[in-house]
Amino acid sequence: MPKNILPILFFCCLTGALFGQPPGGSGITIREESIRVGELLKEITRQSGADFAYNSRVVDPETVVSFEVENAGLDETLDLLCRKIGVVYTLVEGQVVLNFAPPGSGKEIILSGFLSDRATGDDLIGATVAVKGSQRGTFTNEFGYYALPLPQGKYTISYSYLGYQAVEMELDLQADTRRQVALPPTPVGLPEVIV
């Protein structure tokens, strides 16, 4: 075997061994029924020495999850973390980079339905359907229909349209879900006109 390949193989094996098992030979142990993602990442860093990089639009550090691993390697811990918060991780220059999971990488469901005027029943065209606290959202089409693909999970969905009162719904999405929403018009008080 050529001598210049040996250092490369050694480095690859060493990196894999170090990444698979935290320093000190003991695994990561976390048992939390309710922990904010930001605190969870700090705890993983404390126990493993791994540094994290992420955008707050990808990972909301205030999201609360339950998390339990016992004497686990870093790779096993990161796999569970990614399943819990719907992201993927990659290693870039010694950092764990968290990013959006590509479409089709996890169980994605479709939230769909129609938005209408509560008073008249008319379709609301171009109304906004958004996931509160994120950049995800969509608009209704010319029939008032919307379809929003999301990973399974709990969301606060905001329905809004100019001239109407916004409606928010707490949804636990585990399968394709349809929601028909009727927005109440915002009462507009105009001052009297004297002619």
C-alpha cells in the first residue's frame, strides 16, 4: 500500500472513532421530559464537546421536546435529535451543522383545506396560511384552497387575510389533515359624513 494513503486512512478512522464516542469513554446520557432545544444542544455540547451551528429559522431554540438517551454515542444522540426536531446534520470543519431536512427524508404530511368569509361563505383568494414562529407558509389559490406540506409534529397555524380577523389553531399533525376555516370580517367603523 502506498505510504501517502496510510495517513489518510488513519485520520479517517480516528475521526470516526472520536465522533462515535464522546471524550472520556462514557456516552451521552440525557433524560428530560421537557427541555428547550437550545438547552438540549448545550447539554450535548457539555457531554460530548461537539459544537453546533444552525440558523434560528431552521432550529427554534425555544421549542420544547422530550429527550432520552443513555450512554449513547454522539451519532446516535444526533440521529434522535434530528428525528425530534425535523432536521438533518452534517459535519463541516469539526462543527455539527443543523439544516432543513430535504423533502422526502422524513414523514411529511399535507395540511390542506379552504378559507372562506364567515359572513358570506365567499372564497378568500390569496389569504395567508402560515406556521407561527417559522418561515413556512402558503397562500390560498383562486378557489380559496391551500396545501401546506409539513413534517409530523405540533404547530400553531395562523390563517389571515386583509380586512379579516386572523384565526390561530393548535394542531398536532400526524397524518394528512383537512381544515376548512371561515374568517370573520373585521368591523370597520367609518365616521359620519355631513354633507
